[in-house]
Amino acid sequence: MGRVEGKVAFITGAARGQGRSHAVRLAQEGADIIAIDVCDEIPGAPYPPATEADLAETVAKVEALDRRIVATKADVRDAGQLKAAVDEGVAQLGRLDIVSANAGISTAMAHSEDISEELWNDMIDVNLTGVWRTCKVAIPHLKAGGRGGSIVLTSSDAGLFAYENISHYVSAKHGVVGLMRTLALELAPDFIRVNSIHPTTVNTTMVNNEATFRLFRPDLDDPTVEDFQQAAITMNALPIPWVEAVDISNALLFLASDESRYITGVPLPVDAGAAVK
């Protein structure tokens, strides 16, 4: 028996990166998956978007584990698309037990007074309001099951302390913590647990791009990934530049499983000790 055998998980941002890793890791432990991703350009994002082919690859990886998956192109900025996706997934798979509100973006970096209203609004709409929308459409299904459940919100170390030049990102990720704590109180009577995960830098497309390299190495005109690694190592207590997506997935698996049945309202860093440095 897997650690989430027979359960169904709803994962946003599942086409690649952490979201795909979450889908595969939960499927390895017996879960069926409802997956969504926008698979489209996000204004201001300095890296290529996930594609429908990426989402199809997630489907193939889950099905290769002999688990079921219902995957839909949907945008966390659109409540109607989100509701339709989770409703259809539950109709096909029969239940909902786990929610991973994982979809998120990074955009151009700048001093707070130089961030455009458009960039600010896009960041908050995806990284905070999109997390709230995800919970909003999923909670009725969790309650209807009468079995409790687990909601895991993806925040960041930037949800625990500040970084310069990304105030829109820091604000959104701090907001996720407030949402998590409030939902943990509201949903406790239904035995629905709510926690957040706070990664340091993770080895995904969202981090491995020129904009991030420049954020970490503003002293260089054309920083490389090696230059970025040197700077990123200084953030963490453990001498590594980043963690892998599966490291976040393993934490998600624990919070989704009955092993954490009495853990709720907790911001969990998976950050190589960055939060204590």
C-alpha cells in the first residue's frame, strides 16, 4: 500500500517543474491526479511558458505508474476554468482528498517604486489570488467527501522573510501564509488540514533563467548559471545552491499523507537551512 493509496490529488501548475514532480510522486504512492496548467504565456515572466506538450508528458508519466489522471488546460486567474477542471476531475475519479496549490510565477525584478501596476497585479493574481481560487473551488469537494483532507499551499522562503527587488513576489508569498493559517482554522472542524511549503531556490525553469541570474549577481554584466550558483550557495546553511523538485514533493507527500494527520497551520521550510541563516 502506498502512503496516499486510493486518494485523489488536485495539482495546479502540473505541466512541469514542481507541479509535475508532485503529480509523479503522489502517483508513485497510490494517488490519482487532477492536473491543470495554464500552458500559455504569462505577461512579464522572463522564461518560456509550460506547453500543452509538457502537460501531456505529465499525463504520460502518471499513467506509466498505472494511475489515473485527468489533465486540463486551465488558468488559476479564471475561477470558472478552475471550477470546471476540478468538477470534471472529481466526476471522473470519484473523490478529492489532497490539494496542491502549486501554480506560481516570477516576473521582472525591480525596486518597488519601479514595478508597474500590470506586473504587480499579475503577480498577486497568480501567486496569491490564484491560490485562494484553487482552495475555493476544491473545498466543497473535500467537505462533501466527509473524510477530511489535506491542502498544501506552495509559498517560498520569500513568504518568511524579505528579498530586495521582488516586493510583488514577497508580498504574494507572505499573503499565502496568512491564507494558510486562516484556512487551517476555518477547516479544522471538517478535519481538513492546511499547511504551506517554503522552498529555497529549486532547480526548475522558473529559477534557471537569465533574470534570476541577474537578481543574484547584479555585479556582473552577463552572469552565468555558475555565477548564480556561487551566490545561491551563500543563502543556504547547507552548502548547496538549490534543492531539486522531488525534495519539495517529498515534503508535500508527508503533509498529504496520514503520517501528518495532526499537523495543520504550519509553514514548513524545505530550504537547506536558509530560514535560519
